[in-house]
Amino acid sequence: MAITASMVKELRDSTGAGMMDAKKALTENDGDMEAAVDWLRTKGLAKAAKKSGRTAAEGLVAVQVEGSHGVAVEVNSETDFVSKNADFQKMVARIAKVALGASDIDGLKAADMNGKSVEQTVTDAVAVIGENMSVRRMSAIDGDIVVSYVHNAAAPGMGNIGVLVAMTGGDEAFGKQVAMHIAATNPASLSEDDLDAAVVEKEKQVQMDIARESGKPEAVIEKMIVGRMKKYMSEVTLLNQQFVINPDVTVAAAASEAGATITGFVRLEVGEGIEVVKEDFAAEVAKVGQA
């Protein structure tokens, strides 16, 4: 029986399986839709799809550095328990190594890992471990010196927060201190020049509105805004922040003393920006009852 594109789409929509898996299931079962669904279930692929609607906001960030190139990758799971699973950790470590040769997240998902794509490997792991998982983000950086740091490490090179720092000059020890600082303070950008202009303008407008509430003249307000925006920059830009290792100096001053120039950084934190909808126990029971 000829397998049409509409048949493949129907099977994909009903099971969440990948296009090639859906086509193979239909081919193996001579176009029989029900038999194809069962075939996918026996392979664990439909099981994985059923879990794809659940929020994966836990997991690990893994970092890898090779010479002057570094990558950080976030792989999510539904529960913190899975992030402690040795098989999950091994998979995340392999994905991070593959990421060294990827240009972006789509390239990473499509990249080969032991004969399968990274995305397919994760899908297979979903069926085995029993939780929704996803390769959510990756970020890369290059520099004369690239130093990595992992906060709350669950295993070597992976944990709750992953940081990469790129520098010229200085040494790895100083780079590690800067990476720890970044993990703690979560700066929005390296310097004022790197901040999104829209974000800066919005903050300035907010400060203007707050100052106007005081009833002071516009000329006075403008002077107030200069000071408030300077304080804002000292809080959100890495180079202007007070160095956590020595709060008497800024990060820029500390770098100068160390003979280093910080050229960039990456910071990924597990679950950052993911909205998790929590339900009470009664709601969970009701949902099961309606299934």
C-alpha cells in the first residue's frame, strides 16, 4: 500500500512520533494506522510522545572547553531525581562534547552521536527513563583563554549553573574567580555597550517616572537620573559590578590588576525562564480521573 504524506502527518499528530519513525511504522504495517500506533508503542516512541506535554524544568547544564572554544548546554528533565541518574549524566556529557562541533541548537539536535542524532538519542532516553527530556539551549564562546565553572556540580563538568569566561591575558585561576562571580551575580551583559538599548531606555523611563513622583523640577530630575542609571549599570553589567572576591574593586579593576581583559561570558542556569504550572494533589487526581 502506498504511504501518503497525509497518512504520515495523521500518525505524527496522534502519537507525536518523528516523521521518519511514523513513515517506517506505516510501511512496516502496510498502512494500517492502528497497527502503526501499536508498533510505535512497542518501540517506546509513542510513550515518549505522550510525555512531551509535561514541563521539563529540571536537569543539568554541562560545559566543555577545547582550546580556545567553549560550549554550555542545557538538557532538561521533569524532576531533579533524573538529573542524579548516572545514565542521564553520561548522556548529557556526550551531548556537551558533540556541541563543541555544533554552530547552534538546531545543529546540535541534528548532530550524530553514536550513530543517531542527538534529538533521537534523547527521545530514546525518554522511553527508557520515563520522563520528558529536551535539549533546550546551547551557547558557545571563543577567546584566547576560555575558563569554565559549574555551580552545584552533580558530576564533573555539569550542574545547576554553567559559566564560561573568555579572556585575553591573565590566568585560569583569575578566570575561575570571574566565572564564580558571574554564577553568583548573573550580570545582564559584559558592559554598557552590550546592553539592549530598549532595556536601558525602559529602565531610564521607570526611573524618570519614580523621580517625577517627588515633584522636583525637571532639571533636578535629570541630574537624579544620571546617578540612578550609573547605579543601575553597576548592578547589571559585569565589568561595573563590585567583584565578589574583593568588593572594594570592580570586576574591571580586578581584571586590570590581573593583567586580563574579559572579552565575553556565557551563563546558563537550569530551568531559567521556564514557567512551571503547579497543581495541587486534588487537581492531579481529578485530571487522572478524566483521562
